[in-house]
Amino acid sequence: MDFSLIFFSGDEKNKYRFVLDAARYADENGFTAIWTPERHFHRFGGLYPNPSVLGAGLAMHTQRLQIRAGSVILPLHSPIRVAEEWAVVDNLSRGRAGIALATGFSPLDFAIRPEGWSDRRQRTFDAVGTIRELWEGAPVYVQDGLGNHVEVELHPQPVQPELPIWLTCTKSVETFETAGRLGCNVLTALIDMTNEELEEKLAVYYKTLEEYGHDPDSTTVTLMLHTFIGTDLDEVRETVWPPFSDYLRSFFTVIDSQKKNLAPGAGVRDISADDQDELIKFAFDKYFEKGALLGTPDSCAAVVDRFQGMGVNEIACLIDFGVDEDLVVQSLSYLNELRRRYA
């Protein structure tokens, strides 16, 4: 089991200092990668509008840590442009770049490219082949500004002969199946999904890999888990409850805002404050007990073992969900203790 760090929410107070501090620790202590997302126009994740820009900075502050996008919202971009940007990151990092491609879930993000929304899934899946061809040195045919069909090649040439590519898969089993068909790695999370549902979807993924002639042992299934580890279970619960409950409340609000044609009274915002509190507490207890690395190295090892048995072989530890940043950096030594058990 590999362990990496992933960011999504972010606190604008100190902006990127926390990311750099955590990256330096991970780089020096045997973690596998650092992931930064793409998110636009919202406080929830808005620190991360371009993972290649931040990835370039992280490449210059680290020596061995893999620098990954988790994820590029592909329909907002030309796949040629994505390949170009990450070829630069690959050169700056001397061959440590990797990307996850996502279809996108927020219509607001698509203010950048509204025409990308309607067929976003197919755009994302088609881009895998284009990026791979460019990365491996083959030209691709495109239309230029005059309407001519021309060949373009990737410059700068990347360091790695192949770019590690993940597909971001959550609710749709078809996306897991597509990842298997294309031979992509998987980046997933327990969003609107139980542990049992994840296990079923991963079984589909591994079955499809074999059906299409891909070696399951050469792929990576990365699971994002909220993470804060300490020495006392009750102290950890007390520390993470306020920020994590606020995080869940913000997340439910974002999800509500994305659902068109939501029936009156069907959203989280439509229920009473007491019922909202009960929902948040229920969700928190579920995550704390079996869907996150919140606890001690011993209690969290049981969670790791459960997901390892499903076929997960990397955990991306989401550490920026609102716990005091200095406390999080201090707690990384306990996360590292857990990591060493699986090294």
C-alpha cells in the first residue's frame, strides 16, 4: 500500500504555505505522491484552479515525490494543451508527473468552456488516447485557425516514456468499466458511495482490465480518504469533529447546488436545522468508523486493511479539511508511522 497526500478544500488564510510544508515532509519521508485538484469559482476548493501551475511549483520544491493532478477537468481544456502543460511539469520534476482526468461535476466550473458540459464524459474518455499518442511521440491531426488539417507534435518532449493516467471514478460504474477498458489507473473516493458499493465497482474494474488484455498488477487504484491521525482516539474525534462537520455541511451545500430539478424539500438546505445536524452527525460517524483515516495508527490500520482487500493499493490522504494547519503538519509523523507498516 502506497500513501500520498491530496488537497481539495483549502484555507485562503495561508494560501499555499500549507501545501508546500506538507509536500516537503512527504518528500523527505517516503510518501509516494502529492495530488492537487482543479476547481473554479468556489470557496470549496477554489485555491486550486490549475494543478499544472501548482504542480510546477511543487516540482521545484521536491526531489522524489510524484507530482499529480487530482484531477484535471478535461472537458474544460484541449487535450493537446493538457499534454503540453504536463510535459513541462514532467521536465521540471525530472520525470515525476502524473494526471487523473475527470469529467467534471459542477456546471459553474464550465463557465470557462460551456460547450464542454453536454458531452463531457465522451470528451474525457477520448482524450486518453490523444494524450498518450502525443506523450509517446506520435503526431495528432487537428484543425488550425484557417480550417486546415495539420499534424502537431508535443513540445517539450517529456522525460517519462509514458504518462501515468488515472480516471476519476465515483458514482458511475460505467466510468470504472471505461477505466478498465482503456487500461487507466483509478482515482476514487467515498462520495455518495458505501464501502460495499466501492468494492462492487472495483470488481467490475479489475474484471474489465483482464477482458481487454491489461495487467491488473500494473495498475493503481487510488482511494482518497480524509486523514488526521494522533495518539488518542477520543482526542482525535474531538479535534476533527468541528472542522469535519463544517466540511460536510459545505460539501452537501455544493452537491445541492449542482442538482437540477431538485424536488421542493429534497435538498439538505430544505430540512430543519436539527435534521441537518443529525444528518451531519450520521455522516461523520460513518466516515470516522470505516471511511476515513481518523484515529490512531492502530485504529486506522484496520481501515487500510479493509480497502487493501478490495484491491486499493494507494491511499491519497486528504488533509486540508479544516483542522488547524500546524496541527496537521505535526500529525504527519503518526501518518508516517502508519505508512511504514505497509512499506
